[in-house]
Amino acid sequence: MKVFTRRGHDWTDRFKKVANDAWHISAGSAVIDGEIVVPAADGTTDFSVLQNELKGKSDKIVFVAFDLLYLNGYDLRKLPLIERKTHLKKLVANTSVQFSESFETDGSEIYARACKVGLEGVVSKVRDRRYSSGRGNDWVKKTCAQRETLTIAGFALDGNDWDGIYLGRRKGNDLIYAGKVDHGFDKTSAAALRQRPTPLIRKTQPYSKRIAHRGIWVEPELLAEIEYRAKSAEGKVRHPFF
């Protein structure tokens, strides 16, 4: 049983529990589209928590199955989505693989409820369409958060304690101050964000216009994906580096 990322990397060793769970699926062969998450008690998920579980020993990781592309040598991609999901639901029944249920209701209402309870967002799909790879008009992802890729300009310390990162937004050849983020870090990501820029430390601010903040400034070579929640104005680091 193999677990591959969307870029084709074999991460079976990192997701041993998922591979073991999938072993109980009653099929000679199958290709299932889905997502691996670590659910919290309230049903929400957090990417930083998942990162900390990538050691191959986690008993919290869950595979959520969205779609079924191949089954026992048959290509199901030409079937309508509703039929593929019917086959998928039967396939993963009585296993630890979670089936992603569909809700045929008003999209704006589902989206509002998802954001209210703190979910990442919703995906809307055309129920009678065949499977197509890549982006298209047959499915739309609407997140409850706005994301932006910004440049890391420096980091801050409170004494010797981690106190966040300074960010910049590119405007032509200029780097414009885009704020400081001091939320959304766990011990692992904070340590990485402190260690990774260290070789890039410089004496002066990299901003085109100096700001009135004290920090440890770095060459603007690293990027971070920042997430702004719909129900909160606070930003958090979603992915530290690219």
C-alpha cells in the first residue's frame, strides 16, 4: 500500500497509519483521491499540527477520501462524480478511512456555517461531471481564509524568546513593510523560523522605507504563506518556507 503526495513523492513511511488503514480496503487495486488530516476534538484541522505528526508513528492521522479514480483495474474517471462517490462510500465502509460526505444545499449557507465553526472552507463540485485533473470549472474551492505569499524581512525576539517575524510585500524593486506576525507558531515552526534565516542576517533593514521597529533583519530571500481568517483579522503563518 503506497501513499503519494500530489507531486508524486512517496510518503508511505511518513504516513504509515494511513497505509495500514487503507490495507483494510477490500479491493485488488484502487486509486483514491483525498487528504490527510489530524482532526481536533471539535472536528477542525490545523496544518501545523499535521506537520508535527510526520514522523511515521502518529496514531492521530486520518485519511479523508474524496474521490475514486480507479478500482480493480477499471478507469472510473469517465463516470459522473455522484457514481464515483457511491462506489467510494461502499469501498471504505467499515475501515478507518473517512468518507467525505456531500451536501446538496445552498453553497453560500454551507460556506457561512463552515467559516463560523472554524473550518478551512468548502469545495463545490458538479455532481454529474467526469473526473478531470488540475484546475477547471467543474470544482471550486472557497476558503474561509485569505492567503498571501510574503517575504520574510526579519524576526523579533523578546529577550531570548521567539516573538514573531517581520514581513514585506514586493512592489517592483521595492520591499514594502507588510506587518509583523506573532501568532500561529508552534515550537517546531518557531524553531525553524529562527534557525533558517540565521545565515541571512544583515545589519540594516531590507525595506525600501525604514520602519520604527527593532528586529533581527535578514536578506529578503525566504517566503512565507500568511493566512488571514475570515472571522479574525489576525494573521498566522500557514507554510513557513518555499
